[in-house]
Amino acid sequence: MTKIIAHACPHLSCICYDLPNVVAGLQGNKNITFVGGDMLKAIPQANAVLLKSVLHNWNDEECVMILKQCKEAILKSNNRGKVIVIDIVLGNKNNDHDAQVFFDLLMMTATTGKERNEEEWHKLFVDASFSGYKITSNLGIRSIIEVYP
């Protein structure tokens, strides 16, 4: 995803932040850098943080920890940034109900995470001290959630 964004927007400076063993040996270029770390402990300073299919892997407590780290990374940069979450929002009438159920079962059996409805997403954002969010549901079973510090 980072490579696609970096290629489409060569004026942006992008960081692909993942576990050290995932990014080990990967070579960046003029607008993309690979950084290893633990998002539960810290996230590099950024104007925006993109979490694509990440939060559904984690339980609520861990999601709040990750979101707090995202907020801290944005606040270090400026107060106008945002977190962009691409994930499933259960109950979205535009979504395929069977696919939602399948992903929820997968998350419950393979990780400590789960798929969430809008109320559950709202609680995570409030618990992580964000001021607001906006959901756009036009990506099939996934939605784009913009979360503001």
C-alpha cells in the first residue's frame, strides 16, 4: 500500500512502519522509507497514519493503545493530521453480510481481534481521546474511517 501511495504521490514522504523482521532488508527510495518497530510502543512522527486492515487484528485494549500512539505521532507533527483506517464496519448496508460474518469469524479464531460496528469503532476513538471521525463506505466490505485528533 505504501509503495502505491508513494508512486502515485511522489511529492509525499512515506514511511512503511512494520515489525523489524517484516521490513528487514527492504530498500527505500526518494520518497519511501522502511522502518521497523512496535506500534504498541511508538509510531514515527507523521502528518497522517494509514492503518489498512490492522485494527481488526487486535482486541479493544490493544486498539486503544495503537490509536493513542497514532495520535501522539500526529500531534508531534501538527494538529491538523489524521488517522486513516481502512477496515470493515459491521452493519453497513453497502457491505456483503456473508463476507462480514466470515471476516468476524476469522478474526475471532485467528487473532484476538474482531470486526466492529460503528458504535464499537466510536468507543475505540473516544477511549483513545480522539475528537471525531467520519466513515465513508464505498470500498465493498471495507470502509474508510478518518479519525481526527
